[in-house]
Amino acid sequence: MRRAMTTLVAALVAGAVLTSCAGAGGLDGDLTDDWAALPPARPFTPAAGVCQVADFTATVSLSAYDPVGCDLPHRVETVHVGTFTVDRATPPALGSAELRTAFVDCDTRASGYVGDNWRAGRLRLAVALPTDPGWAAGARWYRCDLTELTTAEAAATVVTRTGSLRNALTGPSALRLGCQRTGGDARRVQTLTPVDCRAGHDAEFVGVWPAPDRPYPIKDADWAPLYAGCNSVLARYVGVPDDASLRFRSGVVVRPPGAGRWAVGDRGVRCYLWLSDRTVTTSLKGAGPAGLPVRTR
């Protein structure tokens, strides 16, 4: 009897073991070899059409990336994210052909985003890159960032704004450069201060001259092409002949980007007409020879 009970218990135990194995749902009992492989880690890519609360930084890491909607107060707006097509061990350096190419793309994208050349407003365009660790991990993007400034002059500070810059320059806008009041002396303009065109003023933004790809101007002779280019922009804006008599109609103020921005690839020169002998209370756009006559003295 005892032997029979022992045999029965052994049979029941064996059956339970077999049942457990059969109920494993097709698993082979090895719990480590049937999970799907995780996808390889990929470097992050920032988004376009979003804004940043913090100021612009030349490099962006995932830990510092904190986009917000542009309806919230912000200081930077990303208008485009592009991709470098040339591989290299480190991010493109200042003055490199790759960075200049990226800036040219950002320049075009930013102007399309706001609806006019972005330099026609109190705006600054900059290109952000991945950090060195991000680049080493495979990131190859560049980010095109626009910032609103208090002025287009060198003493500008960043504005914390609310609302997107998309189509901001498609029509009349408080961002647009227009009539200006100069500060300085009879020979040189040192400052330009925006004023309503109905107020007395002696200068006006007339447009942007795209400088060719040449070294940054240093000597007087280097500046001559910039003045000639801005004079042509001025003549088209006012509607007067671009000839030898133009210098007797108006002076010209030339505002190129700084040397650092020039090295990045910025070649847009802001141009202003300058009435060194009088003030006016209206815009001279399309005024023609009658609005900008040849001075006799």
C-alpha cells in the first residue's frame, strides 16, 4: 500500500512538471533570449517652428533643449532645421565652407519665413550646431534661429516677445526699419534712432545690398564697393538715377554685419539714405528727383 502511494505521488509530481512546461505558451524556458532587440540610440534633432525661452546659444545639447510654443514669452524662434551633407569628425568651425553654406540656407529660409529679407526688420539670424558629444553621436543638423532686437544697431539687446515671427514682415510692422534720426557729426553718422516718418528725420532705411564673398572690409578701399552697392539700392528705393549726381542728392550710411558674422557667411549690408543738410517729415520711398533733388551747395 505504501509503495502504491509513493508511486502515485511521484506520478502526480511528474504530471505537474509536464503541465507547467506545456503551459509556458511556447517559451523554451530561457527568459533572456526571446525579447526583441532595442533599436540603436539616435542623436536628437531639434524641431522647427518652436521657440526657446533662453537666449541663443551656438551649440545645443539635449539636456538644454526646452522648446515652448511661440505664444508664450520667448527670446529665440527656430525657423528651420537643416542637415549637413558633408561628414567630418568635428562640427564645422567658424569660417568653414560648411558653416557658410548652412548660413546661406538659413538666410533664405528665414526671409521666406518672415515674408521679406529679415534684415529689413529689427531681427538677427544665427545658426546653432550640435555639441561636440552630440556630433560624435551622429548629429548632423544645423538650426536657424531668429531673435528680435531693440535696434538694428550694434548696441542692440534681445527682446522677450510673444507671438511667432512667421509672416511678420509681409506688411506694415513695428519690426520694420524705416525712418531714422542720426547722431554724430557732419562727416560721420554714429547712431541711427528709429522715428515715425511724420516726425523730422534725416535718414531712412532703403534696403539690403548683398555683398560678394570677399574678405571683411578693413581698409578704405575695401569699403568702396559697399558704398557703391548701397548707393544703387538707394537710387532704386527713391527712384532717382544711379549716376555721378547721386552723391549730390543724398549721403549713404552703410551698416555691414560684424566681422564675426561675416566669417559665418552673413553678407547682407543694411543701407540708409542720409540727408546731412536737412530733415524731412515723410518717407522718400518712390519720391523721385523732386523728392531728392540735386543739392546746389
